[in-house]
Amino acid sequence: MSIAQRLKGGGMSVIVQMSEKAQALREQGRPIINLCIGEPDFNTPESVAVAAQEAITRHDTHYPPTAGTDTLRDAVCQKLLRDNDVLATSSEVLIANGAKQLLFNAFFATLNSDDEVIIPAPYWSSYLDIVRVCSGISRIVHCGSSAGFKLTPEQLQDAITPNTRWVLLNSPSNSTGAVYTEQQWQALAKVLSQHPNVWIMTDDIYEHLVYDQDYCSFLQAAPALASRTLMINGVSKAYAMTGWRVGYAYGPQTLIKAMTSVQNYSTSGVCTIAQAAAVAALHSGRTILHERRDILKQRRDRLVDRINTIDGLHCQTPDGAFYLWVHCGELFNTHTPDGSLIHNDVALCHYLLDCAAVAMVPGSAFGENQYIRISFACAWDELEKACYRIDQACQALHTDEAVTR
Ligand SMILES: Cc1ncc(COP(=O)(O)O)c(C=O)c1O
């Protein structure tokens, strides 16, 4: 059996490579601290777990509608009105197995070969994989630190071609934590208003993890573009429900219908118990979201201070999500105590995993090779220990190869 052409060109992502190496070292007994993690270390809220148990007890265990249960789609509409000033009807909402499946459904439903998707870098690496599998071309736009790692209107204008079908915007961003303001959205919307064939996909999965400002979704800032905007979100990050696999999308009915067909060809509707849990999560109020966000904010502030004391590493304070985007380029072309050259971010991450027993993701996994991504979704004790080890390992790097022999 030969594997279909569409799967060629993927390979194992750097994130998976690092995670697998970390796991193998842990199995050998090394005390690995894993800072690759893309999920909160909290538990799913108790009320949510109880709602799932109740769904089982009342035998809510039959095939659900492909687009999602009425109760969950109604809960999503209420959430959109409450949090995002969006007046949605349930026929404009699709429930899927996580935000990831919604990205897939949307691209599979709309891309023909050679259609382009504008993706600002740093990006979540799955975007590229999904676009490729759906026959599209990712048009990557590098967003530098001077613009806060955000796409500028000029960059957007320059990236649009006659083949552009989508621009994919992620705020707060995985991996930089960058959060777009209302004015920044409006500036991008102004460009997009001149290009009626370009659709906008927003990945809002980190919406509830914004620390120092009010969250503003693209749609809130640019309601005039609603007829060609798809908003993707889910319960994974906000409610520590990554394993329940529930995401939701809001968009124009024809698109939602096409995405529902794609889902119908593959998974059908999402597990009824997980949907019941998601209803409880969306109705659970803001207190738990704020408590958890405040814990993460404290960790963020302490970690930023600590990382910036380490020679060769620098980072800005991220406005959202739970990642530090740490510049490490100054450590390139140094040598490890055993003489190996640190020639890039991947080599540095391997060294820090081997010598400091700390797993982190090289920036090249997100399209920028001068950085590493450090997740702060784990307890402060672990983060503190990790920083100490990283510091020691960085101090052991030499610029002079001769010293190391
Ligand atoms: C930017 C971004 N979007 C989407 C997802 C996936 O979310 P879900 O668990 O809902 O599939 C992730 C997970 O890491 C992410 O970082």
C-alpha cells in the first residue's frame, strides 16, 4: 500500500521530536521538567465533571446531530453574545472535536489546489500541516519583535495575491502570547475591506488567558466583515478540558454547512458526554476563569523576571496565553562543555534537555529560529527549578572551542 501524495512533506514535527525525546529520557529515570506543554496544569472544573457524569446516568449516549447538540449550540450562542457582542443563531455554529478539527473542516471545505492562506509567523505549527493536507499553500509572513510579533496592515496588504483565500489570525498567539488590540484589528480590517475575496479565520482558543488588557476579538472590532469571518474557539485551554475534545466555530451559514458535511464524512457529531460537559463549562461563570488566569499571570511575571537574569536569554512579557517567547540567538556559535557546537535553536534545546533535563520547544517549530518557547502551564516550583538548571547549563557554554577540549 502506498501512502497518498497529500500526506507527503509532513514528517515528524520538532515539537513531537522534543516531546518523544523527553519521554524517553524520563523512562530512563532522568528527572525531566517538561516545559513543552500546551495545556493548563489545572483540573477540569468539578461542576463540569459532574455534568458529564449526569449525562451518562441519564443515558445521553446516542448519536448526536453532526453539527452539535441544540443545548451546546445554544450555550455557544449565549457565550458569543455575553463575551463577544456577537448575535449568533445555532445554524451559524458548528461543534467539533476541538478547534483543530474546525480548522481542518474549514480548510478542507474551502481550499482548492494552490489556494493560499496567509499565516503570520510565529504560528502554531499545525496550521501549516492542515493547510498542506487540504491542498493549500501557506503564505508565511514573519512578524518581528518590533511589531510585537503581530501582522501589520502593510504586511497584510503585501501578502495578498489573487490566490489568497484566507488570512488566519491567532490572538492571543501560540507561541508569542501577542494580543491584538481593537485598533490593530481595525487597521487589518481596513485592508481586508479592499479585498472582498479574502476570508478571515480567527483562532481565539486562548481568549480567556489575557492578562493586562481587555480581550477584543476580530469580529468585535470589525463586525462589517462578519459575512466572511469564521471564528474558532473551544473549551480546551479556558477550562482545562484538552482531553474532552470540544471546539466550536461561528460563521456564515453556507460555510458552516459545508464544514458540517466534512465532519459528517469523518467523525460525525462530538461525544455526547463531552458536549454536556462543555455546556456546563460555558455556563460556569467567570470566577473560575479569573482565578486561574490570575495564577498564570503570577507565574508569568516571576518567570519573565527570572529568565531575563540568564545571560544570553531575553524575553518580553507576553500579554496572553501561557508561553514565553525567549530570544536565544546570543547563545548560537557557543560550545557545550563536551565541545559540541550550538549552531541553532534546535541544538540549544537538545543541549538543555540533555544537560539540564528541561524540555522546551525550539522556535523553528513556529517558524522563527532565534527563539525557544517556554510553557508556564506548570507549577511555580517546577518552573523555578527549571530556570536554575537552564541558567547553570547556559553558564557552562563557551565561546572558545579550545576551552572545551
Ligand atoms: C493556537 C491553537 N489553536 C488551536 C489549538 C487546538 O485546540 P483544541 O484542543 O481545541 O483542538 C491549540 C492547541 O495547542 C493552539 O495552540
